[in-house]
Amino acid sequence: MAIQYIIYIASAYLLSFILCYMIYRLPREKNVIKYEAVCDECNEKVSFWRFIPLFGYIFARGKYGVCGHKMSISRLLVPILAMGLAAWTVFTVKDCENAKEMYRILVLLFSLTMLVVIFTDFETFIIPDTCHVIVIILAILAMIFKFTDVLWGILGGVIFFVSFYVIAFIAIKKTGNKDALGGGDIKLMGVCGLFLGASRCLLGLLIGSFSAFLIEGFLLLTKIKKERGVAFGPYLAIGMMIAAFYGEAILNAYNKLLGIN
Ligand SMILES: [Zn+2]
């Protein structure tokens, strides 16, 4: 058991190197395939050790080097959160009958992708298409390994993509605000429906919307937040993460409550 925690946490730590790189470069449409150790702000060459997840940030005191530009806080938080998610995955995701390890790996990769969504959308209001593509690949694997029912997954993908598309269309028409609901959010709902299936995706949406309502409402009332648009993506991503970890358990409890099964 302990060895499993070590393997998952170590893998998440190594992956956080790529995650940090994606979070900065994807929304800014910079090349992610060609690796460059440069300052994210001014493209000045930076010594490689500063990019080592977590420790690089701490030892460099959050700065890139000679140019003195500050590193994004994500370079500190993402490795910590990724390792936390890895430990959480081992702790919560129960063994499935077939290919049990595979299911855990898929849930972890899904939640790490949601982590990228949270930071990119929060910092830049953009959810990179690469994240959507990764979730589609994970969804196909989940269907192949029978963790997600094919019909239920496709239904989820179509329902949420179409309904969000319609809502966005109406919202833009009514308010004239083009950013009322971004294309990134619509695609995110579609691909999450594909991965989680219709019912768990609906649960994720409810959790995400409810927390957005509470937190944004609180910030608005207390006037902590200055004028800055609302990024809905991070809330959705957190809701979907919770649905991936606990969806099955919550839905079972709900069905029991209603006397189904
Ligand atoms: Zn710089």
C-alpha cells in the first residue's frame, strides 16, 4: 500500500513539470513540443534548475533569474496539488474488477488535466483545446476498459455540449456580452460528459455551479474582488474532479434515499 502511494506521488511530481509548462505556454499559443528554458515573461534564458517543480520555485524565491521577473504562483502550487491529488486518488478510488490500476491512472490523469484547466482559465480566461483533447483520449480509454458505459458517455457528451451551446447562444443574444459563457466551457462540458457519463457529469455541473454561486456571491457582497470577469471554468473543473472521485458514491447514496435499488 505504502509503495503505491510513493509511486503515484512521485509520478505526479514528475508530471507537474509538464503541467506547469502547459499552464503557461498553452493559452499563450507558444510551442510546447520544443522545450525552452526561458523566462515566461521576456524569453530571457533561465538556468534549468529553476524549472524543477516545487524546489526550483522555493530556491529561486519565485524569480526567474537575471531579469527578475516573478514566476507564476502555479509553479509552486501545481506540484503540491498534483501530489495531493495522487495521494487522494490512491486513498479514494476503489479497485474495479477489471484492470483496477488502469481506472486509478485514468482518474488521476483526468484530475491533473482539470488542474491545468483551473490555472489557465483563472489566469488567462482560456481553456486550451489540448485539455479537451486529453480528456477525449481518457474518455475513449475509459470506454475501452468499460469504466464508462459507451452509450451513457456519448449521451453525456452530446447532452452537455448541446445544452451549453444553446445556453451560451441565448445568453450572448440577451446580454450582448460575448464572454457570457466561453467556448472553452462548452467544450469542457462536452468532453467531461464523455468521460464521466451523463449522470456523473450532471453532478459535477451542479457542484461546480453551486460553488461558483456561493464563492462569487460572497466575493461580490464583501467586495473583496475588484472588477474582473468571472471564470466559470475553474468551478466546473473542481466539480468534475469531485464527480470523478465521489460521483459513484454520491449517486448510489441518492438512489438509496429515493428507494431506487
Ligand atoms: Zn524575464
